[in-house]
Amino acid sequence: MEQLKLELARVTQERRRLQRQANSRMSRSVARREHALLVATVAFCHVPFAGETIALAMQHSFSDILWDDVVSCAREIENRFLRTSDDELGQWLDWQGGLTPKTITEAKRLVEEARLHVWISDQNSAQGVAPPPQFVWEKRCALVIQHHGTLSKTGAEHHSRSDAAKKWVQRFRQRWDLVLGRQEAKDVLPVGIMRSKVMTHSYPKNILCYIQFSIHGPNVGLLLGSV
């Protein structure tokens, strides 16, 4: 009987310990989620056109927090922004309003990188391929000068080919899960796409130059003809 009581006491003590651990993890998760939403909302205040971009960054930077998806995360950030008073939003625009140094640092970096990410997306859409790392670094320097007036003590004072610049672009690419300067290609394209790639140009003297792709066999080249 005495042994049974000791075992019951041990089990009860272990259950309480596990419950305290679970409550502690839950409290840290809630606090971390609130911090992430505050950083995202402050950043959204400065770049309201990049809601989904900020939400994407939240999913990468705070991967331990259970976000449903990018759209729902962006909606949550926007709703929190709308619930914030005008006075507090005005203070956030001046990087004030009782924000901690950690929150300000993270929000500023998020604003800078969100603008850079939007620029990369625009370049990708316009050119069909993401810009190379050197161009990304130069654009980052331009954004720093635009918003800080100087490169001094901003981390962007290095040359685009320096080791510091390469490391920053590498970390930026990892944070945003980007592939810079490279585009996936297929070895064999469907017949419909190959046919759509055939280009025709009319030249003087009724000469028609056309490009024909051979998708069967090793012979691939140009075929010139006239009409």
C-alpha cells in the first residue's frame, strides 16, 4: 500500500511538471506570435503595398509559429493594422510609440527587405529571370541611400563584389527562400510549346526566314526557305 502511494505521488508530480512545461511553451509561443504580428504590422505601416510579401517573411522568420497560409497571415496583419488607432500608427511611422529596440530593428529590416523583394519580383516578371546577386546588392544600397541618406553604419557601405556583400545576399536569399540569377529549365518541352516557339520573319524580295525545331532525333537547327 505504501509503495502504491509513493508511485501515485511520483506520477502526480511528473504530470504537474509536464503541465508546467506545456504552459510555459504555450506562453512563449503566444508571446512570440504577438511579437511577430507587431513587427509585421509596424512594417506594413511603412509598406502597405507589400502585405503578402511581409506575410511570406513571417512564415520564413517565425516558422515555429503555426500560420495557416500566406493569405490568412496577410489578412491577420491587415486586420491588426486596421484595429490600430491613428495616433499609434503615426508614432509607428516615426519609429516611436513605445516600440522596443528589438522590434524597431526587426521591423526596419523587414521594411527594407520587403521593398527589395518587391523589386526582385518586378524584375523577374519583366525579364523572365531573377536579377543576379550583384544587382540585388546594388539595389539594396540604393534603397538604403533613399531612406537613410547615407550608407555609413548601415551595413551597405561595402562593394558589391566584397565578401560582406556576398554573405548578406546569401543570408537574404536564405531568409526569403529565393533563387537569384537562375531559372529552371526543362530538357524536353511539349510539342505545343515547341511549335509556339517557331518564329517567322518577313524580309524583302519575298524571302521568308523561318526557324524549325526538330524534336525527334539529334538534329536540331535552323531551316531557311523562300517563297
